[in-house]
Amino acid sequence: MTAGGGRPGARVALLAVGVALAAALPFTPALDGPFLDWDDRANIVENPHLRALGPAELRWMLTATLLGQWIPLTWLSLALDY
């Protein structure tokens, strides 16, 4: 038993949880930030070229730019996932 009467492991665990909460709390407003979805809708959700792997879609993936980006490997990977 310690001089304080409690278990030292419980105090350390409580202190660790308190430090983790104090560190995470300032970042909670970032969880609903609109910047998290800035290009996903156009690149993935509303992109009809990612729904198949035919010649026309592959040609688009290799030659097109969308939102100023040329990312053929990303589009190919997303089409394979779909």
C-alpha cells in the first residue's frame, strides 16, 4: 500500500487518461471540418469514370485531369475497389 492509500497503477492510469483528454480536446473542432470532403465528392462519389474498367474509362484515367489533378494510379485503384 502507498502512503496515499490508493493503488499506484490506478493513479498512473487516471493521469494518463487525463493527459490524453487534455491533448485531444483542443482538436475536437477539426472533426466536423468541411475541408475533409473538399475533393472526394468530385473525384470519387460523383465520378462516373470509376464505375468500370473498360477502354473508355481507362483512357479517361490516363489522360484526364480533374480539379487540376492528374492521378491515374489513384483513379485506377478506386475503380478496382469499386
